[in-house]
Amino acid sequence: MFCVLLILQGIVFVTGFPDGAPSDTCVKARANQPNHGASRSQDLHTLPYEVRATTDTYNPGQQVQVTVEGSDLFRGFFLQARDADTNEWIGTFKESPNTKLIPECSAITHADPKDKQAAVFLWNAPQHKKGRVYFTGTVVKDYGTYWADIIAKIPATE
């Protein structure tokens, strides 16, 4: 019986969160980072993915596109929209295939453990406010390899 429990516990540990980050990801001690045992975030200088947003300013109800893509496949992501001045969670992501919304903290996460080459999201700005936004989060290559505290890049303005 002990061996069966040990094997079942190992299966749970290895599979992690195949259907996305739990909502407490927003507020735990290491916010925006997966709880993958002893694994820790990789150095951002080694990030093989690009996270970018079409803009960092918004008008009421405006949509902003956020893209994650890279040279390596990835299995998961957790992205969150934050007010650039107050750091508060703002707006809502539009649900898309194979994603799960976490509206409590203006976030979106993966809904399956399949390999992904790229993911594109639409974020909806608050209806009665204009301001500045930044997108932050995590990209997960596999259970033990992820990059956290990523800030989306914005295209240079001319």
C-alpha cells in the first residue's frame, strides 16, 4: 500500500499543473511563479522566448495583443496585466482556445499540457479608464524549466 501511495504521489509531482496555473498563483509568496518543487526560475538572460505587447498605453475598452513565441517549444504560461503606475491588476483577457482565465487577478494561463510554438492573446482595457499597462508572467518549457518575472516588450516608437 505504501508503494502505491508513493507512486501516485510521484505521478502528481511529475505532471504539475497540466491545465494551467491555479488562481492562488497571483497572491502566493513567489507571485507569478509555478510551484514546481525545488525548481527555480531560469535567468532571464537565457530566455528563449519573446513576450511582446502591441502597446503599453490604453484608452477605455481598447484591446491590446500580447504574444509569446520562441525558438523552443513551451508547455505553459501565466500572464497578467498590471497598471504601470499602481501595480494593480487591471482589465481582462479574452478567452481563447486552450486557455483558462483567472479574472481575480487579470490573468490568463494554459489549459492543456501540449507543446506550443506560439500563443497570442487579446487583453481588454478597463471600460472607464485610460492609462499605462504592462504584462508580466511566466513561460514554462517543462516541469523543471521555466522563466518567471518576464515583462512583455513593447515595439519601439518612432
